[in-house]
Amino acid sequence: MYVPKELYGAQDMHDGDSYSSTEFNPKNKQPSPTNPFGNPPLPKSSSIDQKWIHYLTLTYNSSVIQTYNMADYGATMDGFVRFYHEHFMPHYGISNHSGAAGWNATNSLFTTFFGINDVRRCTDQPLTKDDCSEIFESLFTIYGFLLEQLYTTGARNFLILNIPPLDLMPFSRKWGHPVPPRAVSDWNARLAYLASNLTHAHPAATVFQFDTHALFTKVIDDPKSYPQTAIYKNTTDNCEEYKAASKKKDFDEVCGMELENYLWHDALHPTTAVHEAMAAQVAQMLEGVHGGKGSNKKKGG
């Protein structure tokens, strides 16, 4: 995780879903300066499996970062509950922070990237697909409570990412699982309100909000919006023959171009170039922490 060297130290605690997961197991080898993710081994540079958190930790940073990435495939808000009670508190949440991570209020950044699967599940159910407000209300009560618990444990620096435009993804547009844009907007609006409440309740906290939705929308509309994504030639569809592909340069004649030229690896997950663009933009936002004194809320995207 990028953390400005002058302000922070070297610890990132992250939780989220498949857009972030690196399959870290807190019971196995821990992150270190020479092995910033701990476990499992890092993907090769030619791999399609490189994600924004890889780029942010390894490339777009100004200091040595150790990332404790407890994101999990398919995670919903229930995953945040498990993160806190089953992974964070037993391994890293002791009151004096003298465990393996050695984190404290000034050398740590807590990141959360949730909502993709929560919104998908709600809008895929006949009884709730047209109105997720009641479900979202319950989920954000949990979200807010857990952020408060992290603050109580000692967290002071937060990075909160909203969700991309699910309604523009192939699984929504072409695969029979339409996600109403209003559901995505509702989730992201609630998230912005939650972040704002956190800063107002705790002036000692610094909360960064990253607009994943805006970044993906820009790339879909114009892949040349960012230098990292200029390689894309198709930003609306995925090629099914590439679902099991593992390398950027993989080529299938049916698809007509290499995998790295597609924004979408499958109907829901993007290829690595947009992850790199995302990392670069997050880093730029975090680097701006020295500006805007007097406000403890930072936005980017």
C-alpha cells in the first residue's frame, strides 16, 4: 500500500473481495520488508492476476510497505465481520499492537473495498431487485460499527473505496443479471455518508475516499483516459475463451485480440491494466495528504 514516507510507516491492513484478494493467510508467513505480502508467492509480472493492491504495494509507493491483505473471493459485508473477529483481532488487534505487524496509529493505513457482491446479491433476488434500501440500511449499520471498532482498537488512517459501475459490466449487460444503476448509486452515496460521519465523529482520523466508480466509468468511455489503460481495445465485452487464461499476452483466434486488450477478463472481473491505473490514482490521492490542511477527509478518483 502506498503511504507517504514522511507521514506514515509501513503497515497496511486491507479487507475486501476478489478485486483485492491475494489469498493471504494470517496463520502463515507474515509480511516483511523483503516479502511485503507474506504469503502466498507473488504473481509473475506477466500474470493477469496482478491487482491494484499489488501495484500499490510494489510499484506506486514512496517507502517500504508491508500489506496484510485479508480480502477474500466472493466476500460480502459478512466478510468484514469475519475479518475483524477471526483475522484482525486474534492476530493483530492486541491493545499494545506489539504483535507480528507492529502497527500503531501513525504507521498504518486500514483499507476497505466492499459492496460489489452485496449489491449483486440484492439485485439478483426477485423480492429486492428493485429496492435494496432496507438491506443496505442493515449492511451499513454493520459497516459503521466495524469501522468504529477499528478506531477504538487504534486505527486512525482509513482508505475507503466505493464500487465500480456494476451496471456497465458484461454480467449485467449481457448475461441476464441486470444491476440497476440506482442500486450502485445508492451504495456509493451511503458509503460517502459513512466516511463523512467517521471524520466528523473522530477529528483525529484521516479518511481517504477513492472513487472507483468514476475511474472505471472513464476507462469504459475512453480507455485512453489513463496511460495504463490505453492498451484496451474492447471495454464493454469479455471473451469467454479467456476465462481460464493466466497471462496478459494469451491469444485465442476466437477472441480476435490478446487478453490484455480486453478490459474484462470475465463477465465480472477486469484485467490487470485497470488495476494498475487504479493503483496509480490511489497513490496520487494519498500523496496529496500534505495539502488541504484543516480537513481530515480526502477524496480521489
